[in-house]
Amino acid sequence: MTGTQGLRERKKAETRLAVYRAAMRLTVDKGYENVTVEAIAEESNISRRTFFNYFSDKADALMYGEEERHRRLIAAFRARPAEESGWTALSSATLELFGSIAEPDREWIARTLLARRHPTLLARQLANLLELEQQLAALIAERDDDSGVRPRVIAAALLSSMRAATNLWLDDDQARSLPVVMSEALDALASRF
Amino acid sequence: MTGTQGLRERKKAETRLAVYRAAMRLTVDKGYENVTVEAIAEESNISRRTFFNYFSDKADALMYGEEERHRRLIAAFRARPAEESGWTALSSATLELFGSIAEPDREWIARTLLARRHPTLLARQLANLLELEQQLAALIAERDDDSGVRPRVIAAALLSSMRAATNLWLDDDQARSLPVVMSEALDALASRF
DNA sequence: ATGCAAGTTTGCATCATGTGCAGTTATTCC
DNA sequence: GGAATAACTGCACATGATGCAAACTTGCAT
């Protein structure tokens, strides 16, 4: 009864997570450029060389959490009723995940704050977001049976607006809650400009 | 009649441009990972060390052209009549620049194709685009006298839609012209979802 | 035009990154 | 239990990126 996979797979997953966590911990308190791969490896009880078997990069390790989050958004999108349009399904799924009631995922915030301070990380985060966008665009195209530019525009516009909302929320020191700012962004987007 | 600045400034600008061009030339024909900073430096008649005085990176050097382009978009935006709304001014400026009549800037296309092949470059391009987005959002906020989320949403949605349009255009092997695809994207964005 | 101040380029030293390779160790599966 | 397979590790090596100090170039005041 190993649950999902063999020991091998499970250990790999655990190590991966451990490395990610170690990277986060060290980066948050020492600052991105003051953490070496060496240090992360040591903190996770693996060799420097092995680190590179798991992640291509310091940045890659930190982005692990982001990828998990993206998988969850895709799952939420897929779980929406089939009769919903791509737009409706995606905006709902997004609000479910990113704007959930009152607990905006401390790790995600930590990563986002790191990305704001470190151009390298920001760039990587954006690249990941683009990948998500493209997957979502494909799913929307399927849902709406539209092979044109529209699904891509919906995915791009929606995700980037959520990013913008997050930034405003962080800039304004969280005066209003994140879900509120996000809904506002969605309204701005959904109404004619 | 030095035009703009002293010799010093002019030489720096020339060198900068020369390094950028050398980087493009080498990268386009040998592939990103097969070009060393050493090689770029040599091609531009400066030392390896001096390269790093100009650019922080191989990627940075290649993105020089992108920055020039962004400056032009901002200028085009500013040049729009003051009575136009932020949305109108930006979409018009964008079409002027990115969708100009029939000559979509070969260097820009070359950079975009490079970015599609090389994740590092893609990430950097996106980071640059975000910077542009934020500058534009600020200008829109000013024009529309709106300090809320709306200007940010407009800038984000519009730029990311243009990016999506560009990608579709490239994917479909340029069956339709870029300006056409972009207009279509704008329509999709401007009409309710 | 001359010479001093300020800015630029360069080589050198140094540490971190990232990857190929080969030997060792751990796990799977029969 | 033992062969096959996969993962981990150390080492070597090329490249990347940055500080530093010496050499050189440009700007500017006299």
C-alpha cells in the first residue's frame, strides 16, 4: 500500500520538495544572491551535483512552488461545468484559486515578493506564467471550439490582469483584500474599455 | 555640431550598438548557447571585461533592441492627442508601431524567434515587457486620471494580447499579415468576452 | 596647448555556475 | 538472493560574473 508509486518515486518527490523548501528558507532570509547552490544542497542533504539533477537552477528550484500552483489552476479550470464558456470557466477558476477567501497562500506571496526584488526570479516567474497561459489558451480553444486568436487573448488578458491586480494589492499595502482587487480587475477587463 | 552630446557619450552609444549587433549576428548564426561573451567581445573589438561594463549578460545585450523598441512605443503613446482615452491612445500607438503597414522590423522578428527557442531569452523578453507595461500603466493612469486597477489592467491586457497575436501569427506561418491578426486580437479584447 | 580631474578600458584574480563522465550506492523485480 | 536499472556523488573543466588597481582617454579650465 504505497499509495501512489514505488519507494523510488516517492523519495524523489520528497527530495524535490525538500530542496525547494531549503531554497526558499535560505533565500528569504539571506537574499537571493547570497545563497549558493552549494548551501542549498547542504541544507537539503544532497550533493551539489545532485541539486542539478533536480533543478537546472537556483531560480528553477524556487519556481517549483509556482508550478504546483499552476497545476492546481489547470485542474480547477477542468473541473468547471462543461457548459461554461472558456472565459467564465477561467475567471471562476482563477478567483477560486488566487482569490480564495482570506488565506492568500503565504508561500506564494513570499515568492512574489522575492520576484519583485530580484529581476532574475521575476523573469523566470513570467516565463512560467507564459507556459500556463499557453496551456490555458489551448483548453479554452477546446471549450469554445475556436482555433483563432480569441482563446489566446482571453488567457493572456486574464492572467496578466490578475498579475496586475496582485501588484496593485502589494503596492497598496493590502488595504483591500486580494479577491476584491481581483474582482475589480475582472470587471475592468470584462466591461468595454 | 556634435548633435547631441560630447564625444564620450557618442562613443559609448556607438560601442553599445556595435556590441548588440555583434551579439545578434553571432547568435543568429551559431545559436545562443554556442556564442561566448568572449566571442562577442572580440567581434566588437573590446575586451571581455568591458563587455560587462556595457551589459550584464549575453541576454542583456540581445535585449538592447527590445528596449529601443519600447522607447519608441512610449513616444508614440505620448504623441497621441490628449483627448484620447488611455485605451484608445495605447491601442492606436501599438498598431502604429507593432503592426506597421507591411514591414514588421526584421530584427524584432529575429529576436522574437530567438526567444521562442531559448527559455533564457524568453524570460528576459517578458521581464522587459513587464517594465514597459508598468510605464504604460502609469501614463494611462495619468491620462484617465484613475489611480485604481483599471489602467494597469488595460496596459497588461493590451500588451499581452499583442504578444498572443504575434505568437499566433508566427505559429500559423504568417498566413495573414501581422496587423490583421493584431486588430483581430484587439477586437476580441474590446468586445465583451 | 597644456595639464589635471574625471571617466573608461583592460588584465588579473577569484568565486560561482552548469555539465559530462565514471565509479559507487540504492531500488526494483524476477 | 542477484541481475538490471536508476539515482547519487566527486572530479574535471569551461564559462560566467565581479572586484580591484593600473593604464589610458576625454573633458575642461586656464
